[in-house]
Amino acid sequence: MFDNINELIEINLKLLNQSSTKSLWRMDFRDDKGFELNNSEKFADIMQERGLINFEPAQRFRCDLTELGREIFKHGGWLKKLELDGKSKEAELKKAELKDTLEIELKTLQKESLEYQITIRKQTDRIRNLEEQIKLISLVKLYWWFIIFCISIGVFLKVLSDKMQEII
């Protein structure tokens, strides 16, 4: 219906703001060539849906500029607002992409951390086993003479026992 709706909103927002009463009759809306806008009622409905105007309650012929409409005009107009909204949407998309990328990176790091922890546990178990082996070896090294003494006594007692058996 309105191929250039944003340009029409820009033009008529300017007309509303330039009006001393900050209002226009629906029939006073203009197209981009300055002619009376066809289907001005539908156009006014669109502007009201976007919060730019309010209708006078009785017959909906007079369109009053809202505070939002004044603020948008004051800050550069409807097209400027759309441009800024587009930039903010673009920024939001970039932010969402960055968030997704960071979440993937975080999951990768968490996976690597888990694998590292598993490796550490295995190495800790291995170290514990090696420490036990070292304790056993150090005990043997420390008490080798006692072990040999005990074996010697055992052999001596066996020989003595055999001799005693021969005598009896």
C-alpha cells in the first residue's frame, strides 16, 4: 500500500512538528511530492501504531503529535531513528555472534580442562604407585643386612635341624 512508508512518516512527522498546535487533520497528510496522501486513515493508523501520533477521541480526524514523535523529530527524524535502530540491531547481532563464539570457546576450554584433570589424576596415581615402590626398595636397601642375617639364621637352623635328625 505505501511503498515508501518511512519517507512518508518522515515528511508528515516534520509537518506535525512544524504545526503550531503540533497536530494535523488526517486529510492534511502529504506524500513525497507534496500532494494529499491517498488512504490517509490507514497511514494515520500506522503512525499511531508506531506511537508517533494520537487521534482525537471523538471522530479520529485530528492527529496529535505524541511526546515520542517530538523526541524522534528533535533527534534527527524518523529516518535517523531507523538508521540508529539498524545500527543497534547490527550491534546486537554482532554481540550475539560474539557471545556464541565465546560460549563455544568456553565449552572448548572446559573440555580441555576436564581432559587435563583426567591426565593429572592418572599421573597422580602413577606417582603414588612409584612412591610405594620406592619405599619398598629403600626399605630393602636400608635393611639388606638384616634380611641376609635372618636368611642365614634360617639356613643355619635348617642345617642344625638336619644334623639333629641324623644323630637321633
